[in-house]
Amino acid sequence: MNNTDVIIGKGKLAGKGVYIALRDIKKGEAITINDKIELQRELDTFLEAYEEAADSRDFTKVSPFIADDATFWFTNGQFSGKAEIQKAFEDTWANIQEEKYKVSEVKWVAVTYWASACTYKFKSDGIVNGKRQIYEGHGTNIVRRIAGRWRIVHEHLSK
């Protein structure tokens, strides 16, 4: 399916780019054509939104992405629970001014409806002690569906 595809109810004729549903579809009902593709898009969207939240330098925007009992391993230590993770984020933000954080080469290495894991490259570009510093490394995130929403339960960043 692409952006121009249309799904129509039973009894209608299907043309190019049109799919016929096997049953009537109620207004507002979710329609799944390929659950693996939809799950992949859902996870990619989650990771992009998390990246944007982290780049905002505002933990109130980051917090909803993180499980209460999460464990994060950064290059400067291990942090468990939201309070420790928040302090780690805020210490990093205080140390790196004008930071831009980017994730690339995301590869979902395990994908299920309930838990998934990805690897990626990250780049942090900012000012530390008055000088431009660029940190690059690899990351691994494990996410779990909690109360219907994805949450990061583990993040590991390394050089």
C-alpha cells in the first residue's frame, strides 16, 4: 500500500491501488494490511520521537518514553530508575551546551508486538568547556509495550 491506496468495503469494485476488505469496516476501526510493516513503522516513529525529545533538553519530554524501572548504561556510568536517569540526562545537558543529538543507521534486530530491540549509531555535537566536541558511538535500546505504549527498558551507549 502507498499513500494513494484506498480500502473500500465489500461489494465495491477494486481498481489499481485499491484493496477490497473481506468484511465491512466500521468507522474509526484500525485496518492492518501488513502487521510487520506497521509494527516497524510504529517502532521507527517511537525512536524518532524519543530522539526529538532527547534533543529538546527537557526531561519532562523524555520521561514518557522511559519505563519507571529502566536501566541506562552511558559512557559515564550506569543509571537505574527514572530519578537516576533524569539526573544523568540533566548532568549531560549541563555539560554540553548547544548540543544536537542524532541517531542513524537504526536496525531493529528483534521485533515483536510486546518487546523489541534495536542498534544504531549516535552523534552528539556540542560545546564543552568552550570548545566544540563531537561524540560518536553505538547504541542499543530495548523497548517493551507497557500499558499499551512503548517504553525504553534499557539503553546502552558506547564509543
